[in-house]
Amino acid sequence: MHKIWVLKLILPLRYGRTLTGLLLLAVLLPLFYAGAAGAGEHRPPALFFGLIIAYIIPVFSFITAKAQEALAALRPILDLGDVAYERFHARLDSASLRRTLLSLCGGALAGYAHLSFIRGSVSAATDAMLSNFSGALTAGGTLMVWIVMTTVIVMLLQQAVVFGRLGGDHVRVTLLSTRKLLPFARVAISSSLAVIGALALFPLINLEGGLDLAESVPGALAILGPLIIIFVIPVWPLHQRLVRLKQQELVALNERIEAVLEGASGVHVAAAGIDTLLPLLNYRREIAQQSTWPFDVGNITTLLFYLIIPPLTWVGAALIENLVNLAM
């Protein structure tokens, strides 16, 4: 296991994530715009390339830190020894050399396939890449975005699997004390933030006028699929456990209630039976009302706020494009 290379790019300073993002933006934007200046029909979306890389690397570092905080918060209710706990902790920011290389190669191949889709064929993509500086920079930007995004998404999936396994096998759960399980929801929501933020930047591709919006569909689909998985995996195994526990508890309560009611004539129950029955009925009502998801109102509000970000950016981009067209 080695610390993932994306996290090594973060400056080890106070406000290192912010400074890293600004530095990446300062380096990448002039570089990509230099390539866009000499481009022909397929002008690269330089602003999109620069912003998405400068955004995703610091945000991934932030989300990884939040995942580590969530794991530390869960430590008191995890049935794990110190060695097993450290193994889970390491998987939040580290990966095997094999997985790292597969992410790099997979991202590069997906990026080249995307270039071939835009150009119409593999040979046309290769010719454009080798034709001039602009073509090489356009290809380089596309490959860079695919490699970085693939690496980040693979690691977010790995983090999601870590919490999925913890929730399914190693955390102690009780139906009347689910607030201790809120870190699972925080991980699911914060992990989704990285992907949702990346989706919010996609209108920049069309806004810059270099590519048809349809040509960005492969990238959007490659993000949307993992978004659902990244959100569901950390909470689903825990949800399944809570559902089973709730069903078992309700079955046991109903049996106890039936035992109290046995021998009662009509609606008449002996006073001793009523004293036993009322606490059971109250407890059953409490159990029936318990949610089997580790979310609270704050979590849901945060998630809804994140979900409206991409539509707002898409609408804003469309309005800006229309205003520009009217002005011209």
C-alpha cells in the first residue's frame, strides 16, 4: 500500500489545499489557453481542463481527511483490533501499486477513446495529436483530466467499500441509538460532493464553444455511474443490517404481546396484564418509528443543497451563452 499520488500533490502547508488549487490553476490555464490559440475546429475547453483539475485534487484531499475523521469517530463502536483498524485506515488514502497502475492505464485508455470519439477514429485522433503543438496539448489535457478523475473515482470507490464493509460486518448497532452511525452518512454525502462538483463544471465545455455538448457525454456518464455507487455503498450494508434487526425486534415484540393477550376475554385484560402490555406497546411503537438509514435532517439538507448545484450551473451557462449570442 502506497499513499495515492494525487494526495502527494497537496502542499504540506497551512491552507495547503487552497494554495495547491490556485497553483494548479495558475500553471494549467495559461498552458491550455496557449494550446487553444492555435487550434482549429476542435478547440479545447481550456477553462474546463484547468478548473476541473485544480478543483478535484484539493477537494479529494479534503474528502479523504473527512473520511479519516469519520473512521476515528466510529472507532469506539467498531469490533476491530488495532491492526485491523489500521488496515482499514490505510485504505482511505493508500492503494496497492497494481491498483494505482490500473487507474493510470485505465484513465489514459478512456481518455484516448474519448479523443477518438471526438475525432471520429483512432487514426484521426493520433494524427491530430502529432500534427502540431496545439493538437498535442489538447490531447494532453484530455488525457490528464481522464487520468486524474479516474484515479480519484477509483479511490472514492475504495473508500466507499471500506465503510460498506465496516457497516456490514464490524460496527455495533442498536435501533435506539443510531446517532453514533451518522459518520456513515457523512462519508456518503462528502464523497458525492467531489463528483457533483465535477459535474457542475461540464457546462464550461459548451460555453467555450470548442466542442459540441454531445461530445462531452462520455465524460459525464463516466462520472454519473460512480456517483450513485459512491453514495450508496457506505450506507447500504448498514441499512440492510438495521432492517433485519428491526424486523427481528418487531417479531419478538409481537410474540410477547400475543403471549400477554392469550387468555384475555374480548377486550378485557387483567390489570397485571395491562401493566405488562403498555410498555411493550410503547416500545413497539418506538421501534416501528426508527429509521433504518443513518441520516438525519442535517445530512439530507446538505445532500439536497449539493444536488441543486449542477442544474444551477447548467442553467447559468445556458443564460450566459444566450446573452453572448444576443450581444453579438
